[in-house]
Amino acid sequence: MAKNIAEQIVEMLENANVKRIYAVTGDSLNHLNIAVKKSSIEWIHVRHEEVGAYAAAAEAELDGFAVCAGSCGPGHVHLINGVYEAHRSHVPMLVIASTIPSEEMGMDYFQETNTIKLFDDCSHYNQMITRPEQVQRTLQTAIQHAISKKGVAVIGLPGDVSELDAEEATTFNKIFKTNPVIRPSDEELNQLATLINESEKVTIYCGIGAEKANAEVVQLSKFLKSPVGYSFRGKMAIQPNNPNEVGLTGLLGLPSAYHAMHEADLLILLGTDFPYQKFMPVKNKIVQIDESPERLGRRAKLELGLTGDVKETIKALLPLLKEKTEVHFLNQQLEFYGKVKETQLTYVKDFGKENAIQPEFVAHTLDKLAKKDAIFTVDTGMCCVWGARYITGTGERKMLGSFNHGSMANAMPMAIGASLAHPDRQVIAMCGDGGLSMLLGDMATIFQYKLPVKLIVFNNRALGMVKLEMEVGGMPDNETDMINPDFGMIAQAMGYPGKNVHQPEEVEAAIKECFEHNGPYLLNIFTNPNALALPPKIEFDQVIGMTKSMAQLMLGGKMEEALDTVKTNYKHIKGLL
């Protein structure tokens, strides 16, 4: 019996080493679903397509490629947030957008969406299959785009087309995963070497593009006596075994990295597209090296912009450099970093009180008890702050989040993808109560697939980051509070243990119990709702804004809340001004 197009697609996905498809089945996806059932690929039945897209994005970041799918109309729209996340994080992902019968297109049919328009802004490749002759060429081209351009490829698939008899293409269907060596020209390297050799104080700043160059970055920093800062996405790769690291900068960062970047004569940006322009220095010379030339110079005024793989570029650059002997600048920055870390630990030592446990203490305890190769996922908002500042890179750990798209509710879905892809590794989701409640239904997916995910809920009963944004803007927070269900009881209703933690002295034992449990587990930790995370560089208008908002809270009768906010965070203000 001849195979149909759905079976042909699944066969090609098998050959591309796809292990699973995340989707909600139905109508136009049914033929693909049945084809998957007869294959080695697993169909992961999520409750919400957004969760499936986030899970696939996590798998793609860890393993290099993943697939999700959505059926007509609402299924496409539900996918879109996770698809944006994958595309903006530059991870290779294929989206199969099955859609209405081809003869009904353009007729305002039930559940009709225009997949070309819908996914155009979040994909490198976006095409509709309408004939059997297209299938193999289109799918091969889509996957090739996703892998080579590092982003999303979308294929639209009408339900009626998926059941047609397949035809063999005359072109080659193999997927090519190439690994070219890219570095600046010899002339450009000589320019860079001259600039570095002429500069007394050099700081290195690394992003996720330097992920595979830890040893080379360390070697370069030792040779130049340079402090090394990093972005949030770069932390897990650049922090380990790095004696010259001074932390990260940005909204979630530390003053030490900010200081090292601004005090240098020359700042070298390696594999980073760090988005916050206000944190970039403007008075010193800046060099940027990135494998994507279109990113050069869009965040800072550059002295030199070069295209190249970070690892290969450093290897070619080192023989051209003169080793520096002056260590004063480096020692000065490392000493400052030491003081910053001491200030951080004051929050860890202050455990908090009943129903107001300090989140810094919780994150530090997680870091201490987690395995060396644990995979952390963090919700956007305050959980990102605690992850950025308190989870330590070991060289084996990974941390996943919505770092570019900045969407809520990503931690639990990403943990699903990570756990399915790496069932042998500890997966810890640092969830905000706002994020978890947004996609709560897929806690059932964790039980259905018996995933040993550990959900750690930082339950501050508020949209914490939004509250901070409003207060530094001079506004009293409004409608940021949340009245939550009992997350511990919800976990139990879903089929696995859930525990509420109200007292700080219960935290360590509860986390140990959670980690030792063979299966999924939820810890609902009642953290301090007034714990804020101020950025490493506090602008004067932010100080004025915070003062105004505290005054308005007091005038509005919320004296206790205002005083508690100040008392909770005075150490931040003292250490960062």
C-alpha cells in the first residue's frame, strides 16, 4: 500500500533524528498523528500548544533541533508565543502548522488562519505544501533553514493534502549539519591585536555565542589580565573554571561587571547581542566579535566589528598578542566582585520569616543542593533575577528561560521538554506563582508522562517584576497582587506530591525531600512579596521614582507595606548606589 504524505513527512523526520513532536491533536493534524503512531517518534500530548512550543524550544536549545505542531486556527495562534521564543533565542525548531482543506482557503472557512502572515515575523522559512511533489523538497529546505540559520522554520499543511499519496522527489533529502570554521581575516586580526596591545585595561564580556569557548576565554583573560563579565544566557558556560570572572550585568546583573566594563580602556564583546544599551559604556573603545555580522554595532559604538566563531577567533588571535604583566586593574575588579558577593550573601543569611521567606535564600539553597549537571528553567520576572544571581555554573549545568522574548509562564513547559529530552538529568523549574498559574493545566502533562520534574514555586503572591517596574517609575503598584489557589493541593490533584512551605527553617529539608523523590514534585514556597531586585546601576530618577511610590503607599494608608519594602531591600540600595 502506498504511503501518504503524512507518513512521508514522518519518515523524513525520523531520518532527521527527531524523537518527539509536541502537539494537541485534532482535525487537520489527525493523519500526521496516526503516521507518528506507526513510527519511532513519540507524540507528546500537551494541554496547550504554547506549552508544546516552549517544550520544543527547550529541547532544541539542549539538543540542536526539535518539532512542534498545531492544528487549524486556534492551534496556530496558541503556538505563536513559544515560536517567537525559539526564533528570538536562535534555536532550530520546525513548526508543522496543519490547516483547513485547501479548496476552502480564502473563503473565510471555519478556523481559517493565514499561516504565511501569522508566522512571517518569527521564522526564517515559512511555506505551504499544496502538492505531493513539493513535500520532500519543502521539508528538507525547512529543516535546513532551521539548522543553518538557527531559528524557526514553518510548513503549512492542509489536512486534505496530508492524506494524499506521496511522491518521491528527484532532489536529495538528507539534512546537512555543517560546521564551518569562521574567523576574521588575517588583516582584521592584526588590527584587533594592535588595538589590544595598545590598551592597558581590557575587559572581556561574553554572551551565549561564546558558549563553546570557555577554555579559550579563560586563556585570553589570563594572558591579558582581563576581568570577564557575561550575559545571563552566557553565565552557565563562561562562569565555570574562570578565575577572572566578575559576574553579569544588565537589569538582573551585578555592579562588579558593570564597573569592569566601564572602567576599561577597551571592552571586547564576544558572542553577545546584549540588548540593554544603557548598560554599555560610551567613553571607552569597544570591539565586537559575532558570527552574525548583521548584529555588529547595533548596541554600542564600535571601534572594530568582526565576524567569526569566538573559539576559532581567539585561537587565531592569541599568537598575535603581547602578554600583559600589569595586574592592578584585574585585581581591583576582582576585589570589588568579592565585596559584591559578600553583599549578596547578606540576603542568603537573612532567611526571612513566616510566609515571607527570602527568595535569595531559597535560590541559594537550590544551588547548593542541586546536582552538578542539573538543568534549571526559570520563569520570566523575579525568578530570572534569583537564577541569574544565585545559581552557579559548573560547566555541566544548563539554564533555560525566555531571555530574549521575555514571556511569562515558560519555566514549567521548558522543564517538560528538558526532562523528555534528558530523562537521566535532574530538571528544576523555578516558577513564579504568576507564571505557573498562567499555564497551570500542563502540570497534568508532567504526570501523564511520569516526568521527574521538580517544580519550585517562588510564591510571592504578586507579579513581582511588574511591581518593581511601577515603583521605580514613581507609581504605587496597582493590581499586581495575586490571590492564588493552593499549588500544593493542585499538584496532589494532578497525581504527584505537593508541599507548602511557610517557614524559612523548613526550606532546606523540603528541598532535599523534593530532590530525593523519584518522580515529579511541587514545592510551594511562600516568599517575601516585598523582596525586590534593583539593577546594578541605579539611576537618580529611579531613586526619585522609588521614593515617590513609597510616599504614595504611605499616604494611601499602606505604611506597613512601604516600611517592609524599604527594610527588605535597603541592603541592595546601600550596596549599589
